[in-house]
Amino acid sequence: QVQLVESGGGLVQAGGSLRLSCAASGSIFSTNAMGWYRQAPGKQRELVATITSGGSTNYADSVKGRFTISRDNAKNTVYLQMNSLRPEDTAVYYCNARLGALGAVVRGYWGQGTQVTVSS
């Protein structure tokens, strides 16, 4: 069974930094695109950043220049370095990964979410 476990959320003042991590575990034989999404109260879940297995990245306009996504393929782990945080970055952040696992078709998996709160 595949699991995505996120860590690194918390409370930070505006202008501060946080680093999120998401580790995939289970009988994984292939890891394709990985990414981060977020959902603020009363809003739809939105894309923050994605990264392909080859390292190509894509960012939401609202986080360009402030957030950096990276991955460690050997560890099936994706990271999100968040700098210059703003109150509007407050949300639950979800990890997503498209994985191939034994006994299952290649599909996307979601983590449980980690809360990021930025105070003004």
C-alpha cells in the first residue's frame, strides 16, 4: 500500500521560511511527476508547484521567485522550500505524486495535508 507522508508545516511570521517534505513509501516501482497543492478555507484546492522525474518544474504565478520545489528520486521524496511567506500563503498543503506500485495501475496519490499558517 502506498503512503505519502508530509511534514514541515507550522506557524511562521510573514517574511519567514518553511520547508515541507513529502515521502512516498510502499511497493513503488516508478515515480513520475510530484507536486504540491494547497487549499485555503473556503477556497478550492490549487496547484502550487510540480516537478517531473527529470527535474522540470512549474510554479503558480503567486509563488514564483519565493518557493522552490525539488525532489530526491532515490528517496521518493519531494520538497517545497517556501521563503518570503505571506499571510495569503496560509493553507493546508497537500503532496501529490503519480506513482506505479505493485498490484496497482499508475495513478496519482495524495498526502494527508500539512497546515501552514503565516501571521502578519
